[in-house]
Amino acid sequence: MAVAVDDGLVAPVLRRADRLGLLEVAAQLNDLTARARARRLALADLQGGTFTLSNLGMFGVTRFTAILNPPEAGILAVGRVVRQPVVAEGDQVVVRPVAALTLTVDHRAVDGAIAGRFLADLQRALEHPGVLM
């Protein structure tokens, strides 16, 4: 994940996230963020990343494209959540929270079709968070 600090940006690594539960991920993200802002990260906390999550929504940014940090395979840019009219089932227009997600991948490591399926799976998970539990 990318963490804003006073003089720039750092990307501490959350290790083995695929083996952690949602609460464990949240706890480790909070720890890494706090240590990054306190300038207490070790070199090992910054090495070996494969994928970065970058969120500028807290700055009011609706949509952006994040730049890949080699040798990582991908980076997901998350914009702010805004309430927008959307067409629901039965062609009914309803107001829903919507966020723009932009995925940048290194096509030498990740096929574009796989990246597209990842975004589709992520969309389903965000729209139906119970599948994450």
C-alpha cells in the first residue's frame, strides 16, 4: 500500500495477505501506516512487494491512474466514493455510492484478461462484502 508521509510517499509491504483474515489485514495495515508516518519502518518493511494499493480518495480525488513501481506486477488506484445515479434492475434509477478503481499492470507479468477478471471479482466483492467473510 502507498502511505503519504510529510515529505513524500512510501510503500510498506503487507506480507502473505492471502493467508490473513479481514481483521488481521486491517490490523497490519494500521500498524504499517502508523510506523510509516512515525518514520519507524525497517528496510525489510519496504522490500519484496508484488502489488500496491493507492488511495487518493481522502484528498477528494475521484479518479486517477497510479504508476507502477517495478518490480511489482500491479497497482490499484482507488478514488473517493461519491453518490451517483445508477440504473438498477428493472431500469430503475437509484442513487448509490460509486468509486472509481483503476488497475495498472506490467503485461510482462500479468495478462490483461487476468487483470480484467481481477477487477470484475473485486467489483463483485465490494458490491457484496459478505463474500469476503
